[in-house]
Amino acid sequence: MEQAYGYSRFRWFMLATVTFGYVTCGLLIILFAPVLGDVAATYGLDLGQATLAAMATYYFSSAVAVLISGPLIDRFGARPTIVAGGVLLVAGCLLVPVLGGTVGGLVLTRVIMGLGSGPISACVPAVAARWFPPHERGIFAGAQGSGMAIGVALGFGLMPAAVQANGDWRAAAALLAIVPAISLVLCIVTLFAKEPAGAAPAVAEAGAGTEFGKALKEPAFWVGVFGMFAFVWIMNAFNQQTPGYLAVAAPLGLGLGPVAAGQKMIAVQVGMILGAIGCGIFLDKVLKGNARPLLVTGFLFSALFMVAVRFPFVHDSAALLGITLFFCGFFESFTIPALSAFMSLHYPQSIMGKVFAVSFGVSLFAGALGVGLGGAILHATNSYSVPIVLVGVVALLGAAVTATLKPPKALAASTAAREAA
């Protein structure tokens, strides 16, 4: 089968490399969330201001980086682009204790990390289309969703432990540079592999501009953009708000403390890991690439369980709170595998990077907006109620919009020709 498709066994190393890249990005996204209280105390900020400085800046720079990375991937290929991103990720972590004496210095390090995350975030559909046959692309995309969740879980566990060991959150960030360093090594190794036989055409194919113009006119493109927008909003807002809600003292939060809150949030990431893997397999084997049912189901149940965290009968029971957090992660994990596989199946390879970059890049602005708006509302109201309900509303909008997703008709011929090549 591998020879029939022209795909080499090295694709499994590519899967491991991109997945570990997503692990790294997940860890760095959440890096300061478990210790936001310490960050705020260092600079004399409240939690809302600390969230804007340590989190929202990462999302804005990451969004810009994804938008830039898509065309670079189409032009130069995914492998050299992700190596460049890996260098920035390592540098950003190592510079935290050097520049973190001021809020401005912290912001700069988060911008560097965000710029470094762009290439790995943008490469999934392009790598899937170039290295994997159609019947394996859902599994590949699902692995990336699980990698992100593993990284976030590691962040919730490793960052507090590193702070306890070093006594300073800035030194802890530099210590955790070992994770992006491993990712960088894996990315460098991929440079020495041969292209798969099925990827013989040049990276930037003739007519790519015309194909991208067609894609922009298709409803499927904009449904995908909003689906990503809604997903990143709810994922990042929930992951940033909930640890604080669990950790801080009543009446603002539940008073569990940062360590216990981080342990509770691991349930979300376990749910995301299992949900992303299961989603990818179910998409390939049962739904045969039909992403719409998974998208709608994921958004609807994400809204239900994320809002339920605020209900007293849920958070007053340790067991029920853990189950609810698990299902928050399980259902929110459906979006990235479903939309990434949809793009790899229904868009020509010559524009894959641009299509995903625009969709995911715009969505990362949503992540910044969701975190920033949630932080601003928290600062203004001194309550988590409105930010949590807002997450549920955005998830319901995601379900309504993705229910209309259909393959782009204008690009069917060129996509079919690519798969037949």
C-alpha cells in the first residue's frame, strides 16, 4: 500500500516530529497560567493585567506568525520553516530570566515564543497532504490535537514543580527550554530525509494564486475560518480562566490553590488527548472524512460542560468536577483534527499552507481576544461568571456555523487530480 501511494515509512517520524512540536506549543501556551499569581505579584499587577501581559501577547504574536508561516511553507516547504520556528521557541524560553525583570521584557519573550510557534502550528495540513495517504490524514491530524493536549498537561504539572524547585518562575521557564530544544533537534533531523515519491511536484505549483482565489470565494473556507476562530477562543479562554477560577480563594474562585488547580486541569488534557485520537480514527474509519458531525457535536457538548463548571452541584463534588473537566477537553478536541483533515482532503497541495494559515492565524487572534476580553471582564467585575458564560456562547455559535460545512465545489477537480497523481 505504501508503494502504491508513494509514501515512505519516514512519514511516521514526521508524525512524531510534528506531534512533539505541538506538545511544545501546548506547554508554552499555558506556561505561565499555573503561576499567574506569582507573575502578578512580581510586577504588582492584578490577575487580569497579568493575563494580558503573559498570555494575550503570546496569542497575538502567534497569530501573526501563523499568517506569515503559511506562505513560507507553500514556498519553501514545511521542514525548513519549522526549524526556524524551533530556534525562536528555545530562545524565548532562555531569555525569560534575562529579560523578565520588567513587564516589557516578559512581553518580549512571549512575543518571541509566539513567533516561534507559528510554523509548527501552520504545517499540519501541508505535511498531511505531502507525506500521508488520504486514509491516514485524520489519524495524523488527531495526533496533533493530542500533542497539544499533552503539552498543556505537562505545562500544568511541570511549571509549578519547576517553580518549587528553583524558587522563581522566570528561572523555571528557562529550565523548561529543554522541551523546545528536543523539538528543534527532531525538526533538524527531518531536513535529511528524502521527499516522498508522491510529492514530486514543486512546492509552489503553477496557478496557486488562482486556486487560492477560488478558495476564498467558497463558503467552506469561511466556515472553516469561523470554526477555528470559535475553537481557539473557547480552548484558550477556558484553559486560561479555569485554573485561576479553581485556584484563587472564595468568593472569586474555589480556593483549591495553584497546585491542586493544576492537577484538576490535567483531566481536561486527558480528555483532549483521548478525544483527539478517537476523533481522528473515527473520522477516517467511520465517517470517511465527513467532518461536519464531529464539529457540531464537539461544539455543542463543549458549551454544555464548560458552563457546567460554574454550577454548585458540579464544583462542590470533586468527582463530578473531575468528570466535567474531562468532558470539556474531550469534546473541544474534535475541531482541529476534523478541520485539518477536511482541508488536507479538499484543497490542492499548492495552497494548503495558505488555507490553514489564514484559518488558524485568524483563529489565534480569537485566542488573544478571548483571553484578553476574559481578563478585562474579570478585572472589571471581579467575577468569573461572565467570562465562563461567554465561552459557552462562542461554542454554540461554532456549532451553528460548522453545521453548514460542505466541500468546496470549485476546487474539486484540482484536488482530485492531486490525489490521482
